[in-house]
Amino acid sequence: MAAPRLHEAGWVPQSCLALLVIASSGLTFWYACAAPFAAFAVFAAVALSERDALRVVVALWLANQAIGYLLLGYPRTANSFMWGLAIGGAAVVSLLVAQWIAAALRSSPVIRPVAALGGAFAVYEGVICVVAIGLGGTGSLVPAIVGRILIVNVVTLSALLAVSRLGASVGVTWRPVAAASPPAQPASS
């Protein structure tokens, strides 16, 4: 009897999801308001089931908000809370766009994450722009800042994909493998 592969253990995919939340939390300390939600949305879209992807993106957003309000001193104002909700909404919408693009480009593993990041980032920033017009804060949408946030997202997605590839090379995958079917029994007459 062969030893079970690492990714067949049910705890591995759940541990990987927890690691995504931890990684995002670390980036929240580093980047504060420039958390790379588009990159995490794309990674979730290409590496996880639809349900797990949504769970991860919402968990990343909640962790980001908890760290911001509890540790980084985000202001506790109505405007700030509205911004927090807008960022969460933008993250979920960017996930939906990334999932749609990833599904459409399933046969192109190289172009798939690049195109998904382009779409997810554009939609994320578009939602943020619309919210900024309503809540204030359009000054942060200058090309230099948006360009910096794009670079943060590109670097983050590249790192996530590299770590995922490394994990796959040692038998750790993000999705549990379906149990093997028992061998077919010969029909008796």
C-alpha cells in the first residue's frame, strides 16, 4: 500500500488557506492602505474553488480591517468605515472578474493570471475611484500612487504563484484530490 500524498490530507488545503490570510495580514502591516487585494483575488481565482476563493477574499479583507482598526490606528469614523466596506466590496468584485477571466482563459496557464490581474486590478481601482468621488479621497488616485499599487499587486501575485509552484513540486496543492475510485470488478455471468 502506497503512502498517502501530502495533498490528500484534508488539513493541507485548509492550512494553505490560513497561510494566505497570514500573508495578507503581514502585507497589511507593510503596505497599510495599499493591500494587494487584486493579487490575492487573482490567486484565489486560479488556485481555489469558487467557494474557497470567496471565503479567502472575505477573510483577507476582515483581517486587513481588524489590523487597521485594532493595531494601526485607522480612524473610527463613519467615512473610514464606509471606506472599509467599499474596499471589501471592491475586493469581492475583483474576485468575480478574476474568476470570469480565469475561466475564459483556462487553456492558457501563462496568460491566464496576467489577464486576470489586469481585469481585477482595473475593476478594483474603478470601484475605488467611484467611491472616492462619493466619499472623498480622489487625491490618492494619482498615477504615481496607482502605479505603485499595481507594482505591489504584480509582485505579490508573482510571489504567490511561485510559492504555489514550489508547493506543487513537493506534493502540496491547494485543492484536495478526489478519492480514487476502487478498481472496477469484473462482471460475473
